[in-house]
Amino acid sequence: MSARHAHVLIIGSGPAGYTAAIYAARAMLKPVLIAGMEQGGQLMITTDVENYPGFADPIQGPWLMEQMLNQAVHVGTEIVNDLVTEVQLSQRPFVIQTDSGQVWTADTLIIATGAKAKWLGIESEQHFQGFGVSACATCDGFFYRNKDVIVVGGGNSAVEEALYLSNIAKSVTVVHRRDSFRSEKILQERLFQRPNVEVLWNSEVAEITGTPAKPPMPPSVTGVKLRNTLNGEITERPIDGVFVAIGHAPATELFKGQVKLKDNGYMWTAPDSTATDVPGVFAAGDVTDDTFRQAITAAGMGCMAALEAERYLAGIQPVAQAAE
């Protein structure tokens, strides 16, 4: 199988990857997008989406990703349903190997491999994902107005999610397996001042309970079983929604030792840019965004990456890299 070459090669098929492909294709760069194992990214496990601009009515996450895919193909992107297994960024052109055995070379590389929310790992959690179990309060909190929810976790992410939800939900219960938070003190102080927030220390979710799907009605969460981490006692609590906030894991394994990463494992990019520390390599979306992690910000960064790749190919160094 002979090697193939691309001016712009994109790894990842979420909002960042598809948007980068759309902009690169419209610039006549004939981009190649290698979709990976989970085409469409995290929006594929999201049901109603109400915060993506341009749609007055709720839309389905998988439908939105299908539209992005179709648009990328329509303007000239080549979509490759394969998995990248190795990259070599110390040589020019870059070398990318895939699971099928295909070798690609590329003049520029856009990394849009995303990040995954860390889940609790219990069976009932998987059953209710998207139907009462979420890992994003900003995405799904709106659906829990005047309802009772729990947030699982004890770091900054959990406290920030709880603070956000406290402005929407009737009550917020934070479930943490230890006896103190790991979050910043100022965030804790704000949380403790919220009248509709309760904290359950030394507790963990043993099971999420609810009603099964009865077409046309989807499954729904009605409660949780909580285990005391000190004595093992199980208690039950009625609840409408569960928000898991125990962190995210960016998909950067392929690139460790080849590009600069932040201390938390996310990919480093220059300020106000998608440029990594390797000229010609750009990162967009949740693989580098450890703050917002929204579909719309990922799409915006995909646009930036494509425009910066175009400038790079034209011999114009990205502003942020040139300033270093």
C-alpha cells in the first residue's frame, strides 16, 4: 500500500475537525480527515441540543454531526474511516500511520482528537447517559429548571458545575467520596453560600435508578443509591438528573513527547492561536480547550486552525508562532 499525501490532514471528526475541513476545503486545500473510531465525537451521545446557534428548535446531537459531515464532504473534504495509530512530527512532511496500514504524509496537521468525560463506570450510568445522566451542566442544565439534581465530584469542575446548576435547578446535591473538596477555596466559599446546595461528604453513587424506555418515551432518571465510603451503608435519594464532574481526559496519547502539552495533559497552543510548538501542527477543540469544552467553541477553533494552516502553507508564519 503506497503512501498518500495531503496538504492538510485532520485527525478527528467532532465539531473542530469538521469545521477545519470545511474551511480548508473551501480554500481549495483538498483536506483529508481521518475520522477515528468515534465519528462525531461527544455530540453523538447527546440528545437535545439547544445552545448551538442557528436553530430555533432543539436539535439532536447526532443529527448536527451528520450535517457537519455532509457539509465537509460537499465542499470537497475526503473522509477516511480509519484510526491513526502513530504520528511522526520530527520530519517534513509529517508521517501518519493508520490501523489499516495506510501511510499518509502531510504538509500541515490539524489535531482535533477531542477529550472524553471521565465516567463513574457503573452499568446504570451507561443506560441513562443522555437521558438524565450528563457530564456537562452548561450543555444540559437548562433541561433541569426547578428540578432536583446531583453533581458527583470534588474538584474545580464539580464545584463550578454545582454553582452553575444552583441558578437553574430547585436543589443541587454535591456527592463527594472524601470529606473535603480539592477545589479552590474561593469556589468552595461561594458554593457553601448557596441556599439550595447541599454537600454529602464520604459518599459515592452506587447505582442510578429510573424508568426504562417505553416507546415513544425514552428512559429517565428518578433516583440514586448512595454508598457511604466509611461504613458502606446504602441510602436512596429521589433525583431528576445526575451530573458527573470528575474530570476529562484529552486524547493526546499519540502526541506525547512530540508536541508540548499543558500540565493537565491538554495540548498547548500559543496565545490567541491554534499553533502548537511544532510549526505546521495545529490543535483545535476539546483536545486543547480545558476551559469551555463546548461544540461552538470547538467549531470556532476548527475555523482558526484551517485559516492558520492555509497561512502556513502560503509561507506566512502564524502570528503567535512568529512572535515567539
